[in-house]
Amino acid sequence: MYPVIFESASFTLFSYPLFMGLSWGLAYRLSQYFLERMNISEKGFAGLFWGIFVFSWIGSKIFFLAFSSGGEFVQHSKSLSFWLGGGFVFYGGLIFSLLYLGFYCFVLKKFPIKKTFILLGPLSFGHALGRVGCFLAGCCFGVKTDMVWGYNLHGHNRHPVQLYESIGLLIIGGIITKLMLKNKIEGIKLFVIYFLGYSLLRFTLEFYRGDIIRGVYIWGLSTSQLISIILFLVLILYLVRLKVFSGPHQV
């Protein structure tokens, strides 16, 4: 693929860190736009956003290490290039960022929790852009395919699974943004839509992943698929409970 976009005698521009930076920058600028569009104060928002960035980075690295073999664990954990470079597990970053969000909003009370839905669309669009960086770098690659849109990597034509995820994230982000701007749905339900959508997307796409760093397999399912199943079921139970307790009263 194109892991290096530009190279000279004194400087090398790698595609993955470039798109990683662009994705977070895009998410931040879009968040600022939506805050202004919806007349939400930016007070405390920068601390929320960049704290999520730091904790998602740490969480994704810790999960990557947790599902590495013993030798790789030692090698990666001692490597500064690992902590500053590639090697992420999305769900690890998601879990750590949610923990930080809860601490920042409930304990420190720096930003209203009911307004955090503003992040969902921008982060979806940023994530979509970041996956393009994965595609260019050749990581998180797909299984072999005979489809005309397959691309050659490691000696075989493969599914561009990174781009599949980008498209899915753009759709999720677009739906959330439309609902948010039209005030058609409450903030908590936007979170439910995002997590339901992403868990379904990730569970499906894992079948098309071909890289060997898939985590622990149980019943033929990867770590990300198991987390997706748990997340999806928890959200379905939440929706059922919400319908039961908010439905019409029986006479």
C-alpha cells in the first residue's frame, strides 16, 4: 500500500500517523461547529475532548497488550515507538474514554453529561477518516477475495475492510448528525443508536478481517466480536426496559 506518503533525506511522512492526527483534528473542529450550531457552551469542552483522546489512546494500547502473546507483551510494553505509534484496539480506547467521560462530567462536573451527545457524529466521521489511514498503511487488512474491488496486499487480493468500516462509520455519523440537528431524539438515545450501529458493523466486519492480531478466539469469534455481542445485548435490554417502564399505564 502507501505507508509512506512523502520521503526525503531528512524527513519521512507516514500515512498512518498523518491520518490519525487529521481524524482527531476533524472531530474537534466538527464538535466546535455543532456546539455553536446548537447554542451549547464550549466551557469545559476542550478538557473533555482532549482527555478522551489521551485516555482512548492509553486504553487502546493496554487492550492491545492484553491480547498479545507473552513475548510480544514484553517487547511492546518496553518500546517507546509502540506507545507513540501504531497498535490499537478500538474497544479498549472506547472503554477508557467512557470512564474518563463519566469522571469528567459526574465527578469533576466540568461539562454537562446531557450535552456529550455532541461528540458522537464528529467522532464517527473522524474514525472513518482514521480507517483510511489504516488502509494506506496496510494494517487491519482483509481476507482474500476475488471481488473486482479487492486490492493486492501480502501477495493476494483482499477485501478493503478498512474502507468498509469507513463507509459504515460515515452512515452512522450521518444518521446521528441528522437526528441531532433536528432535535428528533434525546441525547441518551443517540448514544444507543451509535453503539448499536457500531457493534453490528464491527461484528460483521470481523468476518472479513484477515490480519492475525485478532485477540482471543472463543467459539470462532474474535475478542471484538464478543465485546460487540455483549454491547448489543446490553443495549437491547436497556431499550426493552425503557419501553416497559415508559409505556402507557395499565388501567
